[in-house]
Amino acid sequence: MTAHILDGKAFAAKLRTQVATHVARLKADHGIVPGLAVVLVGDDPASQVYVRSKGKMTVEVGMQSFEHRLPDTTSEADLLALIAQLNADPAVHGILVQLPLPAGLNSDLVINTIDPAKDVDGFHISNVGLLGTGQKAMVPCTPLGCLMLLRDHHGSLAGKHAVVIGRSNIVGKPMAQLLLGDSCTVTIAHSRTADLAGLVRQADIVVAAVGRAQMVPGAWIKPGATVIDVGINRIAGDDGGTRLVGDVDFDSCATVAGAITPVPGGVGPMTIACLLANTVTACSRANGLAEPEGLTV
Ligand code: NDP
């Protein structure tokens, strides 16, 4: 069997077009331009790449992008003051603080200082609580993107057994909440899970969010299962350079799975598209307007 490839790149492009349409409508009908502020503290190279591409795509869909780059010597008080200023700024509808923050800054405190209505990453405790209780929340971008791909492929997910490998606050836990919300039977696995292989073999849906290159082999996958690979890992390539791989071994899994996301071109592009979608959703809610359909869950 050869798995159907879940093309996150194409899906994300479609989602960004939808976002751009809503942005144009907000401008034309209400004179509102959604704005996204991204705060980067320090000079982590990977974070710089993410922030640059977020800014570029924000502008491409017609929104305003506000970038705040601060040195890694920034004090917590100064960072909190910037967030307070962005919370109060009516031109800013979404605020994202790029993680990880430099040592010495309390990420939980920083994230929980963001106005929950502008928390487009969905990491504020209020949004975590809203999601966990099935209420309207800002939903974390990566799991939101995974859910969109799964719904697009399956339609209803009800009754399916989903195994989420990874229990981080950013991916694993919110992913599990979303799958539960769609009536999956959900198992969350982590580094202390006994017999991970046996557990994954029972899954109709596997979401791998571990951060270990090619850790899940095809032998663990139930024939016909759907595999969502969140991992982004850089390994040595055959040509002496490096290449990106996921947390699943794509080649062996693709011969057994019914559907699978590639790396790159799967979950990755969905994350930024969902960030833009969340910003439009936040902007619509802030202005008491009907929420655009298809941009959140
Ligand atoms: P974290 O490091 O925060 O969490 C990793 C999770 O994997 C932990 O819960 C850990 O368990 C678990 N784990 C580690 N080793 C094993 C093991 N041997 N068996 C089972 N579980 C294990 O990572 P993130 O959730 O932030 O990210 C996961 C991956 O997703 C990374 O590759 C990251 O780069 C990628 N990512 C991709 C995004 C995208 O846009 N595509 C966005 C965000 C992340 P424990 O809790 O017990 O330590």
C-alpha cells in the first residue's frame, strides 16, 4: 500500500487565500486592517527565520505586521511593558511572543500577560482553559493545522482512536484536546510510556510531536492509519549537507499508512497559515463582527 500524501503546503496556500479574502472584506466593509505584532527577544537563528517568514506572510495576506526585536539583555519588566502597550493598541489584534525566550525571562508570566483575546498562539491559561472545556478559544496554531488536515481527509473523526506522541503545552496537549473535541478516543504518549510500539499499532490516527528524527517506524503503524508528523529535525544528508526530516520514518510509514504528511510540506506550512487565520478571527471578535467560516474550530 502507498499512502495518500496530505499536502499541507497546498492546503496552507488555500487557507492563506481564504484569509486574504476576509482581510479584503474587513477593509472594504468596515475600514479595519487586522494587525499582528510579533515580539522576538534575542538572536536565536531559527526564531529569526520564523519571525521573518511570519512577517512576510502577514503582509502578503494584506494585514499589518508589527515586528519588535529586542536584545537578549531585555529585562522582564521592559518586555511586560511592551506587551501592555500592544494589549492597549487598537491596531494590534494579535500578539505573538516568539518562544523560547532567553534564560532569565519567565515565559509563563510573559504569555499570561498577553490579552487572551489577542493571544493568537493560544498559549494563555485562559485560552488553554477555554479549549479544555470546549468553549470558544484561540486555538494553538500547529494543532489547529493538524486538525484541519485530518478533517479535510476524513470528514468526521468520531470514534477513531488517536494516539498523540508528545505532551507539550504547544503541540501534544492541545492536539489531544482538539481530537477529543472531535470525539476521537485519545491516548497521549510520552517519554515514560510503556510499550509505545504496541500502543501506536492500535491507532487509527497517529500524531507524532516528539522532536526525535524518524523515531516512528512503519512497523508501528496499523495498515491504513493516518499519520500526522509534526516533527522538524535536521539530520545529515547524503550529499554532505543537511536535510529536514520528521519524527516518523516517512519511507517505511508511507508503505503501510493510509495517509501521511510529508516533512517538509506537511504540518509546517499549516502553522503559519493558522497564525494568520487566528489573527483574522481575533480581529473579527474584537470588532463584534461575524467570525469568518473555516478559519478556526
Ligand atoms: P517538546 O520537546 O516540548 O516535547 C516533546 C514531547 O515528546 C515530550 O512530551 C516528551 O515526553 C516526548 N518524548 C520525548 N522522547 C520520547 C520518546 N522516546 N518516546 C515518546 N515520547 C517522547 O517538543 P514540542 O512539542 O515543542 O515539539 C515536538 C516536535 O514538533 C519538534 O520536532 C518540533 O520541532 C516540532 N514542532 C513543529 C512545529 C511545526 O510547525 N511543524 C511547531 C512546533 C513544534 P516527556 O514529556 O515525557 O519529556
